[in-house]
Amino acid sequence: MTAMIPNPASSQAANSPAAVITWPLLPDDFVLPDDPVENEAQPLLAAALTQALASLPELTQDALIVSNFALCAGINGRIICKAPDWMYVAPVQPSTRIRRSHTPHKQGAVPYVVMEFLSENDCGEYSMKSGQKIGKWHFYERVIEVPRYVIFDPDSGELEVYALERNRYELETADEQGLYLIPGINLRLGVWEGTHEIRTGPWLRWWTAEGDLVFWLEDKVQQAEDKAQQAEDKVQQAEVEARQARAEAEQERQEKAVLLAKLRAAGLA
């Protein structure tokens, strides 16, 4: 697969002076960007990924599973926040306040995975270079050091998963099912084509480590309805078979009665 993002080995960021990384908590008066969602598919894709995890309490307990949510760090004394289209963090420290952001090492762990859903204009966010404008690629790879970075094109269904190897993101190869294992979550990520909610097209979905699809709520409802229908069909089939057995028994009784009457008429019974 041709990478959607340039090979990180070509980045000039490797030659830039080392930045001083700190982990400050976000001040209450810090104004977070309020950028609009870039396309209608993004919130649907994020919600679908989260919904599937609801059936796996071991993955939702003490976890932060969010979309378009501020991930923060200090770079050379300046607080930088990026908002992944979807991310999974576990564990996080309990909080009695509504969370506005996540600062790794202060409020919990580094995210196991961050995801970005491509749009027509990346606004330089996928740049690997360090400068006044720090792109998401550089931020996730060099600053936060997120183990898995996922980039997905909702239109074409093209999926790329990058693993952090020796402080650089390396493009991973899918397994025989076309899936990618996400360590820490211990689920496999892949592309599924179909209709969900109000959208038809490529979706990101979870599979278990053994390769079984993790169901959405509607899948479970449909599965329960299918099982109920199968049970009803079995009951109806049993009733049909019981009626058939009774009819056969009645026919046999009648045949025996006719035979007995003939025997009596012939003086043989």
C-alpha cells in the first residue's frame, strides 16, 4: 500500500534541536480551539468505534475514550493541544470534574492509539516537521510518543496503521484478514463495508484477537431477534410434527378398526 503520509525517514525534524517537553495541566482559563467538524462522517466513525467497546467492560473501566478531545503537552514552555478524531487512553486518574483535556503522565497514561480521519484539507496537521506550527504527526510521534497512529480515509476506505519503532512511526502490514492488532487494547482494527446509522460506506471496526467481529448494539439486537425467530421456528416445526404424528396415529387407529371389523365379520375375531 502506498502511504498516504510521507515516509517519516525523510523528515527534517530529526535534525532540529531537541525540544524541552513538559506535562503541565491545562489551566482553567485556557481557550481550546473550537474548530468545526470537517465532514459529516467523522463523528459517525468515532461513535461507531466507541459503541463497540461498550460491550467490553474490561476496556472501558478507568479508560478515556473520546473524539475531538484535547491531548496536551508543553513544548519549550508553550502548551500545545491537538484533538485526535478518536483516541483511547487507559488508565486515567479519576476526576470529579468534567474533563476538558488529557495531559499524559499527569492525568493518566499515554494513549494506546490515536486516529485521524482524512479530509480534503489537512491544514499542515500531518507535517512531521517541528516549528511554529507543530503538526499532529510530529506531536504524536516525537512529543506524546503514542504507540499506534491510525490514519483512515472515509471515502476510499484506505487504512494505514503506524507503529512507534525506535522513536519513529513505521507503516505496519495487515494480517491475513486485513486487520491490525492494537496492543494494549488487544483488539484488531480493520475496515468493514456496509450501512450503519445513516451512513453507507467504509467503516473502521474492531475484531477480537481471535478474529471475531465485535458487534455493534444493532448487531446484538439483530442477533437476539434472529435467535428468537429461530426458537419460534423450532416451536412451530415441533407443533407441525406433533400434528402430523397425531394424524398418523389416528389414521393407524382407523385402519386397525376397519381391519378388526372385517375379521369379526368373517368370524375370525
